[in-house]
Amino acid sequence: QLITDAPAVPVSLPGRRIGQIIVDPSNPSRFLKNGQGPFFMAGAGDPEDFFYRGTREPDGTRIGDQQAVIDALAAANVNGIYLMAIRSTGGDGDATHNPFVDSDPLLGLDDDILHQWEMWLAKLEAAGIVVAFFIYDDSASIWETGDLVEAEEQAFVEALVDRFEHHGNLVWVIAEEYEERFTPTRVSNLAAVIRAADDFDHPIAVPKLTGLDFTEFASDPNIDQYGIQYNADVAPSVFHNDIVTAYQDAAGQYNINMMENAFHGDGAQARLINWATAMAGADVMVLRWDGVTTAATDLTQLGK
């Protein structure tokens, strides 16, 4: 099945930057670049620890290979990257993988860290690389407030949005594998906080644990993309049919992005899965392709 329902005329929404990623107002299953036309993401599903790679300096900033990652993705025309703001307190990172002063949420956001993030995000923007900006890694949670988003967490989320919303190449992602820590109500409440804070209405996404069902958020007005994690060790033709099912289930209500497949592989296998996904109507991000350790030939196939 080939998805060919791209708009004939570029859409330009007032109050949005030209080229910014937006939801197509006439068809929420599509993302567009404002005033320029359809957007399809073929991106690197790593490095999740982009903000925290390298040696940590006393002020919390990093000396790492972030520029090398950006250069590798840009050279191959890869147009997406997957990264996390908070990877501590239950996430895959260590206790310093958050943007707080001395890694302590009680001390507030660290401006030195955020300034360094801004520099990297500006370089990604200049290279045309769209950032899937995750607020929380899987199982990461600082504020244990049940279904509620209380004042401290709301202020944190609003501060991140206010700081980085000026970037056009940005999709907010609430939490990786949200079920590991949050309820659907908590996710919806976080999405509402982001929507209210974001003056440019960037798309908002949420991934789940492996599977294709997105029933709990299908009609949520603040959630625009289902980040599919589908760890299915099946033939590409079967994988294609499964993603077609997810596209059909979306029924035009939201966009789908196949963000993680543990069996994606590399080389010829990855190419088949990439095309099986794209032809089913989903964006694609490839797990464990971080740029610097990924074969150039693999990155190039994403950029073609």
C-alpha cells in the first residue's frame, strides 16, 4: 500500500514560522513544514543520551561528541533525532542526566545546561534535523503526583517549552514507554500543559510499550502523534501490514511514527523495514542509529 495523499498546495498558518513542523489542519494524520509542504521523517532513533554524552564539567555542561553526531546526520541528510531531557530518577541515565542545578530538582533548572542545549538545538535546526524532544525517558519521574500535574512539574515543563519553542524543527514527546510510570490521564494533563505553554503549537507525541493500539489518546485534542514501539521479529511484508493496520486505526485523527523496533537491524534488513514502514504511512526512526557509530551507508539510506 502506497500512501499518496499529500496536499497539493503548501499550507501556511499564521503565527508559525515558515518551515516549522506543524500538524496539517485539513488532515491531522500528516505533518507539514509550514508554508513549504509535506514532511516525512526518516530519522535516527538515537542517541537518547545526546544531551549528556561526554565528560560532565563542574557547571553541568558536557564535553562530548554532540557536534560529531550532528555532522554525521547532516552529511547523510538524515532529518530526525531522538533525545531526552530527563534520564535520571528511573530512566536509563545516571543521577546527573537531568537539567537541574547540581542535578537536584529542588534547586531548579540550570541555565548553563540549558544554554548549551540551545546551542546544540540551533545547530540541529540549521542542519534541517527535527528533534523528537522527550521530556521523560522510560520510567523517569521526579514528581509522584498520580494523575495530576502539580505546580512544580508544571513550572518545569513550561520553562522547557518557553526556552525552546522558538525552534521550528521540534516535536514535543511526553514520555518514552509512558505506561512504565504514568497513567493516561497524567499524559493527557502533561500534553495540555505543553499545548497551553507553546506559542507555536508544535506537534505533541507520546510513545507506548510495544503494540499498535492507541485507543486511549485517539481523540485527545492535544496529542498529535503516536510514537509506535513495535518489537516484532517478522518479515518486512508482515511488518508492513501491521503498520498499515495502525495507520487505518488512526483514521486520520493523528500521525504515526514508528519510533522503535528492536529488530530493525541495519544494512539490507533495515532498508526493507524502512520502506515497509514508509509505504504503510508512518514516519520512521531507527533504534540504535546514533550517527557516530552507524555505518555511513545506513545513514545515507535514511537521507535519500
